[in-house]
Amino acid sequence: MLAMSSVEVLLELEEIIGEAEGFSHHYIVNLFDFEWEVAALVSTAQPGPQDGGPLPARVVSWRELLPAAARTGSCIVAAGRTVSGGHSREAGMGDISTATWTTHVHGEATRLPATIDGIRAALPDSQHPAFDLEIGRTPAEDLHLVLVRWSLSTTEAADEDSDVIARLRRGEQVGRPVDPEAGVA
Amino acid sequence: MSGYRIAYAPAAEASLHAMDVSTREAWSKAAAVLARDPYGAGSAVQGDPDHRTTVVGPAIAVYYVSGPGVMTITVVRIVH
């Protein structure tokens, strides 16, 4: 949830980003026209699309913009869809953590909690004992892989993946195989 | 010779195409390594021996290995 109005956020973004390479005032205005939530892509990547195309690789909430700008010295404004669906879980986490992963669920970029506390908060209470037990017993070197599985279980990604895995087990082909040495699709 | 070919399920392909150039290049290099040994590379079993999770460059991948006669790794999901 944005605690500031869009106009206030826009003014802050303009002040922070200023002369950053690739920055476009017109671009930001368009984001608000489309009722998108402001986010920031902290990288040397190009700005995201103006018309709802694929989202950039690493989206962070506007709340992370200030420290990110201080750390990297440059920010490029991109866009994230207005918080809804799986994102509401993140809103429910309160101040537990803002660290997130990104994946795509049914074609939409979706943020996932990426801390133990954040994932636990996103799980139903009934799953807390099993989560605590597994995390407590997992070797540190495997912890991130186990956490990803639990984090994905808080979204529809788990069901989407189960369907794909079931098809693959039946011997179906999913996607078009390519030689990785020849590049990716 | 890589050993295995790599395919992308729709969700993984969407994440792949959303990567910036440098992230995608890092992914591609790591995916080529994975293709040589999908059962190793620090991967963890997720359900059955062919359904696995591992770190692939800048991301974590969930994938399925289809063996003899197919020799394909299908990346089911990318998280980063």
C-alpha cells in the first residue's frame, strides 16, 4: 500500500532520480495514467515498457528506492502492477521484511517473500509447525532451495508447476527444447 | 556437446524474457553448465529424482529431467 499520494511519490522520484540515465518524466506520468504502482528497478537495465508488456527483472517497492539510490547512485524507474492477488500477502506481512523474490505466475510478475519470517507470515497458521520443523532441520547450504519451495507454496505458482510436472511425467513435451550452447529461446 | 537440451515451461519463459541483458547472459552461461549435469550441480530433489531445484547463475530454478531418448531439462520455474 502506498502511504503517500501518487503525486507525492512522483515528486520524490523526480527529485531522487533527476539526471539518471534513461529517465523519462513522460514515462513516469504514463505509469500513473495506467494506475500502476511506482516501483524502482535498480540496475543498469533499460526502463520497462510503457504499455503493460513484460515487467523488468528486479522490481522493488518504492519504499526501497531511497536506500537503493544511496547505495547504487543510480535508479531507473520501472513499473509494477498495482498491488493485488499474491501481493496482498506481502502487504499483510507488515514490517516483517521487504525482501522479495520475483517469479511469474500465470504470466504475471509476482513477488514472493524471501525471508524466513516473511514466508512464515504468508503461510496459513496450520502450516507453521511443518515449516518450522523443516527449516530447523535443513542444512544451511540447502536453505535457500527449501525456502523457495515454501515461498512458492504461498501463491498459485505451486499449482501451476504441479500441472506442468504431471504433464512431463506423462512424457509430454512442454516448451521447445534447445541446445543451451546455442542460446536460449 | 551439452548433454541435455533445455526447454522452458510458460512461467519460466516469462521470467526469462523479463530478465535484463546481463542477468540473462549470466543465466545462459549457468544453464549450459546445468545441461551437462542436471542431477549434480548442488541440486536438490523436489518430489522425485527427476524433479529438482538448484541455483542457476542469478536465479533459482525448478526443473524436470527427461532422460534417455529425450535428454531434456524442462525449466518449470525461475525465481530471482
